[in-house]
Amino acid sequence: MAMRIEVIDTDDSTTPQARAYAEYRLFATLARHTRLIRSVRVVLAHAERNGSADCVTCAVNLMLESGSARARARGPHAHGAIDRAAERIGDLMARRALQSLSS
């Protein structure tokens, strides 16, 4: 079964390019863990930062064969937030893989 990645934009302000980048980046990060992952949900949202400046939040939620995993990151633009969240969820999945090998 192929890993399904759903990208949600909470305020319809993310460009189609950023949505496609999120899908690509998360697939590239998680491809080696495909057998453990049922679905991936990426939520992009614009938010105020320190009460004035705009930033983008990227939340990644994985539904796994056993349980779930989450990562969240912020950045000044969508690509930065996506990169940070992808790195965090990739690190989390790598740690889970190491734990399962050692147990």
C-alpha cells in the first residue's frame, strides 16, 4: 500500500508550489519508513509571531501501523517551516527505527 500524503492549508494562502513541495519533501523524508506509515497529514497555517510578524507553521501528523507521531515547526515562509518539520519527523522516525532494532 502506498503512503498517502494529505496537505491541508488552513487559510487558503499557501501557493500550489508550496503544497507540492510539502508533499515531495515529506515523501522524500519518510520513504524508507513506508511500511510503518498508513497516512501523513501536513497542515500549513499562517500565524502571527511575537504579535506582529507573519510566519508559517507546518504540523506533520503520521498515522502509523502502531500508534502515531507528530512534529511541528515554524518558519518565516512555507518552505522553511516544511523543511524544519520534515527534518524533525525524519529524526523521530529514525529514533523509533533504532529503538525497534535494539528491542
